[in-house]
Amino acid sequence: CHWCKVMDKETFMDKEVLKKLEKSFIAIRVDTENNNQTAVFQEKTYNNSQLSQFFGVKGLPTLAFLDSDGEPITILPGYTPAEEFIHILDYIDKECYKKMSYTDFKNNEDCAEEK
């Protein structure tokens, strides 16, 4: 998809994004159109289309963030520029989603102690 390619080039190739992803995240890409591939999630096997349906993917690109137990934190549909994505990564990495909305975090509200 066009916006997936734009995100690949402009967001995922950004040096600060790459640094944050490598430091604190495990990134997995799913080709939603390739149903010959399967993945096991929460002890159940899904083909790629079924996995995207499980996460409620309605369009691409869509990003899913899971906690260390595999529980969904948030699903982000659509293109996200690098500057915004960096804030989202900080919000999730610092576990601020447990304490406040992303809007409050983005507006520079205190997230208490960092991880």
C-alpha cells in the first residue's frame, strides 16, 4: 500500500525511531495478504488474514502494540509521521498508557516516574 511504503521510508528509517525501536521493542511485520504464512498468538494458530482480523485491522498501515504478556495496549490505524511516532514510542515505553491518555502525555503532562 502507498502509505505503508511512505511509513517504511519516512518513519521506520528515521534514526531516532530506529534507535527507540531497537532499544525497547520487538518489531514484527505481518503481510496481511499472504495467507500461506501462519503465526501462533496466545496458543492459537492464525493465518495472516485471521491475525489481522483478530486485531481489528480495517486498513493499512495499522500498528499493534502489545505488552510483555501479549495483551494489546493500542492499535494505531493509518500513517504516522516519525515525529509523532517517537512520542507514541515514548508513551508506550514509559508505560504512561497505564496512567494517562496519550493526549495528556503529548501535552507535556507529567507521567510520574519513568520505566
